[in-house]
Amino acid sequence: MHLAVAAGTMTFQPDGTITRSFNLSFGGSIFPIGDPGTYSLDSNGDCGFTANFPESGEVWNLTTVQEGKQIDFFINTSGRVGAGTLTRQ
């Protein structure tokens, strides 16, 4: 198993678009990541939403916590597993 660490920004727009720009550290190398995507609210009313990044083929499941100041996420893509926290700046 390899550990990956990332730091950067994600920007959510009211029209359902999202952009991300971050550096990923994996296996001793740094990889810049930057791509657009879309997000939509989940229909179950639990403050969750799903983000899709077509360029990388990633799907993220996200939940707002701490009155919207933080987002917990889980990457739900075959062959990739990740979880973490996004903090509003």
C-alpha cells in the first residue's frame, strides 16, 4: 500500500461546477493536479453531495460538517481509495 498526501484548493460555484488545484505527494514524487468537474446534492437530505471529475475519472462523496466550515470526503473510484477533510479558508 502507498500513502498519498495532497494540499491545495477546491472551488465550488453556485452553478454546480467545481475546480480543484493541488499538489499530490506519492511515492516520493510531487504531481500537480488541476481539473474541473461538477457536483450535485444528494437526494436523501443528509447535507451530502457528489463531485465528478471526468478528466481523472474520479467520483467523490462529500458531506458538509461544522455548519459548512468543513467538508469530509471519500473518493469512490475503482482502484482508488481516499478520505480526508476540506477546510473552508
